[in-house]
Amino acid sequence: MRKKILTAMMAFGLTVGTLSACTGLQVKTENGAYISGRTLEFGIFLPTSAISVPRNYSFVGNTPKGEGKKWKTKYASIGVMIGSDKIILDGINEKGLTCGMFYLPGYASYPETTKQNQDISMSTSDFNQWVLSQFKNVDEVKKAIQNGEVAFSKVLTPGFPPEVQPFHFLISDKSGKSIVVEPINGKLVVSDDPVGVLTNSPTFDWHMTNLKNYVNLRAVNAKPITINGETFDALGQGTGMLGLPGDFTPPSRFIRAVAFSATAIPEKNAQRGAYQVFHLLNNFDIPVGVARTVHNGVTYSDYTMLTTVRDSQNMKFYYTTYDDQSIKMLDLNKMDKNAKEIKVLSTASKQEYIDVSEQLK
């Protein structure tokens, strides 16, 4: 299996940037809980696993010159990993801080690793784990970055195709604050994210400017209009959202994610909020075949491999997969936060149909 995956990755190579359509968003419940979630898309199968990382676990950042930044985890965390590298690429920690990495092809750029910055350098996948294991809120993350405590290195990401991967990050905390971290022109740029949404390229500031093209969108239906004495009623529901883009490009998904999360009616509690986020993210579910590219005669089809939801109030992490839409849950409160080892569980499973024929009355 590993050999087949590696072969596919090498063949996929340069086309990977065009097939990575992740979407992230956030909602607030009536009781003040913030629930966030995201989809994970890719054009080839990548094995994923659920993972728990305890406190006081040692990590070392990867660089082209060897070992980089070293740290021990302050906070336990749960989430998902890709391949065999035991690092959380999307997850939540015991303080309710969430962090996820999203593709940023064509815009991400990383500095050269030197003797001067090697001791603070790490890979992009290391960064996600560093954030979750060291900080309790976005203000702490922002301060650490602004103080120059971390730098990215041009290294391969285990589990991904064999080229330096372009990523940016959406980080949110228990209070609902969100920031986006992007490696632009070799520097880490931190932007406040008041809408709690992120997709892919272009950069976050472009997406925020593009929102101004859709200020007419409303959840409430448009009223009938009268022209020369003739009244025109709507053909059906949804007229307030006329003009909402429906394609799978990053700009269109960003607009839809803001529109859906901003107009969502708050659920009563966090558990209901988690269901709501899954329903919202269903609008971004990409089935095999509708978004594809052909490279060297081989067709690669982007699809939603994984959907994750994080409950920052109760520190729960939910997920579904393409092959199994039943919701699985990891409860951080039930794990041994001071365990000595990282624990892993493959997300691979096949959904079974439930036969209710005999329940008919």
C-alpha cells in the first residue's frame, strides 16, 4: 500500500496544487460554545488516522540542515494525522484551541534555513503541532509569531507528495477569536479572521476584499417587485441568496462558507452545534469526478476524504470519511493527558447500511 501511494504521489507531483479544496468555518451556539470544522480534499488517497498527543511529549522541528526547534508539549491534544508521521495536522487541545492547515498553492514561500534561524525553524506540519501543544489562545500564538519564536523550513511533509507543500493555517480558540497565519515572501503574516472562514488561494486578505462583491446576499427571501403595474413574485425559496457562487473554486467556497456560517440559526448547545457544522460542511462535500485534472494521461479527481468538527467548549473532536458518513468522536477529557506515548487509530472504515424493513408497522 505504501509503495502504491508513493508511486501515485510522484506521478501526481506538480498537479497537486490544483487539487486541494479544503474549506473551514465556525459557528456559535446559544450557550456560547464555538464549534469549528473543515473538509479535507485531495486528488489521491492519503491514509489518515485519529491521534492523541499527551503533555510533556518531546518534539523536534525538521529542517533541511537537521534538527530545528525543540519543545515539550504543555497541553494535550487530539486530531488527525496523515500517513505515518505522528503529528496532528488538524485538531484541538485541552484549552479549546484549534488549528488546521490548508493549501495555499502559488502564494506560500519559505525562508532559507541558516545557522542563525535553525534553532527556531520547523516544517509546516510541525507548526500545527507546535501551536496545539504550546498555546491556550490565539493571542498567545500571535505574540509568539510576532516575537520571532518560529520560522518555517523548506522540507518535505511526510504523507504528502514529494515536494515542499504550500500551506496556510486557521487557528481559533474557545472565545471564538480566529487568526490566519500565512508564509508570504518568506515571512509569517498573521491576520485577524473575524468571519472564522478559510479556504485556499489566493491569500486571506484577497478573500476578505472579495466579500465586498457579495454584500447583497441575505438569508431572507427578496420581496416581490412591481413593474408597470405587473407584480413579479419569486419562483421559490432562496431568492435572498441569488448570486451565491456554487462552484468548487477557493474564492467561491469562501463566499459560501461565510454566507452559510453567518446566517446559521444558533443551536442550543455544543452537541447540536456539532451536527449543524456537519450539515453546513455538507455543502462543500466534493464527490469523486466533479473536480479533476489529467496529468500524463492519468485522471486525478479531487474529493472530500475527511470532514472534521471541533467542539471548543467540551474539547471533543468529530470526524467522518468519504467511505463512512457515520460520525466518530474523540473526547479529550477521557484520554490520559499525561500518558507517555502518542496513541493512533486509523480512520479507515466502511459504512454499513441499516436495514429497517422489519420495523415497518
